[in-house]
Amino acid sequence: MILIITRKELKILFGSPLAWILLALVQLVLAWIFLVHLDTFLQIQPQLMTIANPPGATETIIAPVFAMAAVVLLMITPLLTARLIAEERRNHTMTFLISAPISMIDIVLGKFLSLMIFFSVVIALVITLSMSLLVGGALDLGLLLSNVAGLFLITACFASLGLYFSCLSAHPAIAAAGALGTLLILWVLDIAAGDDSDSVTRDFSLLAHYENFNRGMIDTFDLAYFSLFILVFLVLSVRRLDKERLRG
């Protein structure tokens, strides 16, 4: 049932102009950031050659692109997650969905997986940009894989939180605003902490945990944080829908 719901959601998602517009905008923004950093790298490359162990293209071009991709996906995720459940309520199809002989876990996981497949397309486009640098030199594949893993995990966090807010409302706009506001707060926690790496507020920031992946450091604490974050909001979404089914 999970795969059936996933296929249904993917048809709806890629059948709407919003998904294609967002894909085009994301690719446009990231391609521009990529070219800006590539141009800067080429300009400073002679100076870098005079330094012992200079940063390569992966550190100066790819890592900033992935960092920007995380911020861009933070902004667009609420637009995609808002319709997952809230639109079902608005279109009065939620009653049929929760009365169907399928579990709420199947519904939540099916919708979540469809969104992650969409994000995988975005991440694949970023990887394609990165691999294009192989034409002119070598890449730090370890750092690249760390960034890919981190970006996938943080987008899964965005998706799980956005899905939960969609379960709370019958209005997609309200669900999108709530998810975006919460994600921005989690981002501001990192800014508020500043350079204090031991700050408690920094420990709750999604982007702060992603920074380690962006630098090529895969830490078990960051993995545990992302995994727990995703699990908590998926469980909350299931419990919310279960309560709605019990109320009839």
C-alpha cells in the first residue's frame, strides 16, 4: 500500500506545474551559485598554488553549492508538504482516505516517500553539477558523498516536519506558513548561537548539524539527531491521523 500511495502522490506532484516551476527555479539558483564560485576559484587559483595543501574545487565550489541547496530546500519544502494532507481535507477526500482499509502508517510513509523521491531529483541535479568539474580536474569524493548524505538527511527532516504541519490544518496556506516559520526558527537558533559551538541552542538547529556534513565530518551525534527528528515528526503525523480516524 505504501508504494501505491507513493505512486499516486508522485503523479499528482509531477502533474502539477508547481513541482516543475520549483525544480526549474532551484536549478537556476544553484547553477548561478555554482558558476559564481567556479569563476572565483579560477581567479584565485594562482594564489592557491603558492599555499601548502590548498583547498581544492570540492571545498571552494561544491561545498558552498550544497550549503545553498540546503537553504533553498528549506524555503520550498513547506510549499510542497502543505498539500499532502491539508489539501485532502480541503477537497473533502480525507474522510475516504482514513476510512479506507489501510493503516495511517502506510499513508504517512507513502506521502513522505513521494516527497523524498522528488528531493532525490533535486539532489541528483546538484550532483550532476558537481561531477561536471571532473572534466577539468579531480574531486574529493569523500567530501562530495558527505554533502550528499547530509543534504538528503536534512531534506528528510524538512519533509517530515512539513508533513506533520499538513496534518494539523485543513488549509494548505496555513500549513505552509507554520512549517516555514518553524524551520526558520530552527535556522535562527544557529545564527543566535554565533561562534559558540557548545551552545545548547545550536544543538537544536538543523543547519548547524548539517554544517558538519558540509565540511566532510560525519558525526554519530548528527546522524542520531537527524534520525530522531525524522522519526518523531513521522510518528506525530501517524498519531494525529489515528486520532482523526477514531473521531470519525
